[in-house]
Amino acid sequence: MSLIYRPASYVDRLPLAEMFPQPQPLEVELGAGDGSFLIAWAKANPRHNFLGVERLLGRIRKIERKASRAGLPNVRLMRIEASYFLEYLLPLNSVTALHIYFPDPWPKRKHWKHRLINDAFPALCARVLVPGGRVFVRTDDGDYFEQITSVFAGHSGFAAATPPPALAEILTDFEKEFHQRGVRTLGASYKLTT
């Protein structure tokens, strides 16, 4: 059975109950990359369902192979742009945690409009998160990190929060590489308060 979910419609909210074998709290990783975080976190949390979103077909197939080999029935994947997925496909009040690790920083100022985390992002997160839901973000780009903290600080529905210690121990492949090269990574966590 394929772990890559292909919805019948790309304009209707996802039928989450049909996607997973067990009804469990849902966590979503936007931009799952090579799946290193998603697989490790799903293994550590078998009582949660995980949906990895990635736009590149080669990456999504690689994650599927890893998840299948690991025997993870709580993992599903979708190939789609993260911003569209967040705004139009995720059901409202359905997600306990959103994970965004090392999104493309679009470092040139003229390209900042392409960043996933922008002024509208916290409001989109607030719509899909359950009360008390969390957003976890990591980046190596200082300018992007300033933007991230600024947009969340400007949204009254979120408060800064401390991530669970077990979460901080799981590093993405990007993060491992950065640490080996001595590159500092930055992280922030937010809790939906409204």
C-alpha cells in the first residue's frame, strides 16, 4: 500500500479519517525534505499520526521507502506546495503540531515574498491547529528567523513556548550537517492560545 496520499480533490479539505488506520492526534511537517525528522519523530510517537508534505517527487518517494521499511502505519505523505496545502486542504482545527524545519530562506530581499513563513502564516496556522496546538520552526538563516519571530509576535493568538526535550534531540539531516560545519541553527516554538 502506498503511503503517498493522492486526494480525490485538490479544492476540498482532506478526509483525515480515511487516510490513517487509527484516529489519533495529527502532526504535520511542511517541507519534509529527506524525511529524517519525520521518520524519527513518528517512530518515537506511535500514538500520533504524521503527514509529511513535500513538493519534490524524488524526495517524497525516498521518504515513502524509509517509512515503509520502518513499518510506520502512522505516516502518510503528500506531494504538494506547503502554502496551498496549509490554506486549502488541511481541515480546520485538526492538527496538534506543525513542524517547519529549514524552509527555503529565499535570502535575497527581493525574493522574501516567496518565503513560506510570512505575515499571513500565523493566521493560517491558527485555523488548522487544535486549541493549544503548537508550531515548531528551525532555520539557519538569521534574517528569516527575525521575520519568523516578528510575525508570530504580531499575532495575538500565539505565545512563545518551550519545545518538549525529546523533540529538540531529533535533528534533521540539514541540521546535522550544519552542526558539523559549526553553523548555528535557530529554533522557535509557539502555542495557540485562543
